[in-house]
Amino acid sequence: QTYSEIFLAKSGPNRVQTWVDGVCRYNTEEGLRALLMQTHGHFMDESDGEDSLDPWSPAAMATRIRESQSIEQCKVVVGS
């Protein structure tokens, strides 16, 4: 689910942290990746009409972090 910047700011960091922890606890990595790819992962490249992965999308950033194997566990939280 996506929330506005104002709503998140009013909710406060402790509440947002609780939501993020719950999402991570009750979903598999594969399921979360599929949701990110469906909602935030791709864009149409106007130059050639091809569907491409936006390198700064949450899905692309999470993929780079996972593939780097440089950290054991992390959470990517993105806002505008």
C-alpha cells in the first residue's frame, strides 16, 4: 500500500517502523519482490517502446542490495 508523505509524517517513525516490520515478517521475499515489480519496477522507455527496469525503483535497488551480498538484512523505504 502507498501512503502520502504527509500521512507518513503525521503517523510518526515508530508507527511506520511497525508497519514495515509487519510487512517483512508476514510476507516472503519472493512475494514482496513480485509486488514491487508489479507496482514500481518497470517503466516504458519512450525511445524504443521497450519495457525496462527503472534503476532507482525500489525493486531495482532491492535487487542490487541482494545481489551484492554485502549486508545480511536491510529494508528499503522510499519516499518522494
